[in-house]
Amino acid sequence: MKLIIAMVQDEDSETTVQALTEQGHRVTRLATTGGFLRRGNTTLLIGVEDAQVDDVMGVLRQTCRRRTAFTTLVSETPMMLPASVVEVEVGGATVFVLDMEHFEQV
Ligand code: 2BA
């Protein structure tokens, strides 16, 4: 089995969870915060058989969009502007697929 850890944008989380559960996958949704933007995002834990990984990846590709976000970087360097706004492209999804050593429900 595999454990899929997927970080998605909050805006996509509802559609993604709905699509995954409609296709019979089990999902846990965690409220998380991105370290760079310091803004809320959603981390999904999805435990699947090896053969189902491609199906989950297909759902994520369909439901998670790329978006542009802006953040303010504060500079402490003298002679530089004290703060500058930078543009970053976020998503679709950041996905880790891990081998699951053991799965059990007691
Ligand atoms: P954040 O850390 O808030 O990052 C949001 C977006 O900011 C990133 O989008 C990326 O475009 C940009 N970014 C992040 N760190 C940067 C840096 N040091 N310099 C310049 N730009 C930077 P994504 O790559 O799509 O990541 C979306 C969210 O997924 C991240 O939110 C973070 O919560 C998670 N994530 C991404 N890569 C990760 C990793 N290797 N390990 C753990 N979490 C990760």
C-alpha cells in the first residue's frame, strides 16, 4: 500500500475530497499552513493500494488549479527598500507518495 500526502489550496480542497470519496477513496483532511506564504492550505492523507495511485493522481490533476499569489518580503539590508511584493505561482498540488510499512484498523 501507499500513503499519499497531498498539499492542496483551500479553494480546491472541497472539490478534491468530493471527487476522491465519490471514487471510493478514503481521505483525511488536515488544516495546514504553508511556510512561505504563511497562509492556510489543506493537506490530504490518502491511504491506497498501489494500483490506485494513478487514479488518485488523476483526480488531483483534474481538481487542483495553479493560481498566482502575492506576498510581502521584508528586507533588513540597509539601502534596500524595506519591503517588496513578490509574485509566486501556487499549486496545483504538492504530492508525496510513501511506501506504507503497515496498515491496520483496530
Ligand atoms: P507555501 O510554503 O506557502 O508556498 C507557496 C508557494 O510559494 C509555493 O507553491 C511556491 O510557488 C512559492 N515558494 C515556496 N517557497 C519558496 C521559496 N523559498 N522561494 C520562492 N518561492 C517559494 P507550491 O510549490 O505549489 O507549494 C504550495 C504549498 O505546498 C506550500 O505553501 C507548502 O505548504 C507545500 N509544499 C510545497 N513544497 C513542499 C515541500 N517540499 N515540503 C513540504 N511542503 C511543501
